[in-house]
Amino acid sequence: MALTNDLSPRAARTRAALIAAGFDLLAEKPIDAIPIDEVVATAGVAKGSFFNHFADKQAFASAIASEVRIELESQVARANAGVTYPVARIAGGMLVGALFAIDNPKRTTVLLRSHGNSTARSHPLNKGLVDDFEAACAQGLLRHEARDSGVLYWLGLCQILMSNLVERKLDRSAADHRIAEMIILGLTGLGIDYSEAATLAARLSSVRPR
């Protein structure tokens, strides 16, 4: 498939219409329940146009998820700018993901439904988290299991927390409590001392925008 930057203006508009339609549809149901005919009808484009941009529905869903992941990872990078302690960076990423879910429930639903939210260490969008885990392990901060499975463990916790926050629509106090508990549970599971985990969770909560 051609890169987005290489598309003609007309092709770029078609792709944008398909992506916009995908966001609307994936917010309501999973990709397996969405016929391509429904996608192109919602986008207002010819059916053949779909296959000019995407190999199949899974590639389509992955492209949509990547847009959300890029947006989310950019927010994590900004939040972690200047933070050198890898454990704080790991916890900060969970906080950003949780706040993203609260503020952007539709985009979060699309991300979690799209099958494009890869948990592979080699996935480019996981590089920042992988680097933080490698740094923490190199410093002896985490239990030895985290060297191979820590990224998978943390991504799983983040995804289920984001899903829960979208589903439950908790008020501010309850959401803060849930996020803090998940950070503490997650960090202690990695081998961080409870008091440090609790202190870090409280510190992150204190800098959350009010």
C-alpha cells in the first residue's frame, strides 16, 4: 500500500473518509462485525477504493489503531519529558493512558477493539516502554521475570484499566482511586517495594490536571 504522504490529494481524501468512517463504526462494534460494504457506504466512496488503501479489514483496523496509538504515545512522551527514573516513566505511562481513556472514550474504544494494539516488544510504538523496562532491569530495580515479560504484563494492565474506565464512567474520586490502585498493584507485581509504589502513585495523582 502507498504511504499516506505519497497519495494524491484525491486519494488522500478517500483514505481520510475511510478512516473517519472506521472510527465511527468501530466505536459501535468490533471490526469482525463490520462489513466492508458498510465502511464504504459510511465513507461515501466506491468499494474498490477500500482495497486501494487497505489489504483487508484487519489492516484497516490496524491503521486506525495506529493513529490512536501515535496520539497516545505522543502524550506519554510529553508527560515523561525530563523524567529519568525508569520506574516513574513506566508508571507515568499508565497514568497518561488512564487519563486518555477518561477524556477520549470513543477513541479508546476504537483502539481496544481494533486488533492493532500490538503487545509485541518489537512493535515500533512500544519502543519507549521497552527502553524504560530495559533501563529498569539493567539497574536491578525489577524482578527478573520483568526482563522478558514485563512489557506484556504492563501493556495488559494498561489496556484493562483503560477499558474499565471507559465502561464504568467513574466519577473523579473513584477514577483517581482506581488508577492509584492499579499503579500500586502493577509496580509491586514488578518487584517495587509497596511504600515506593504508593508514594509514586500519590505523586503522579498530585500532578494530574484538575
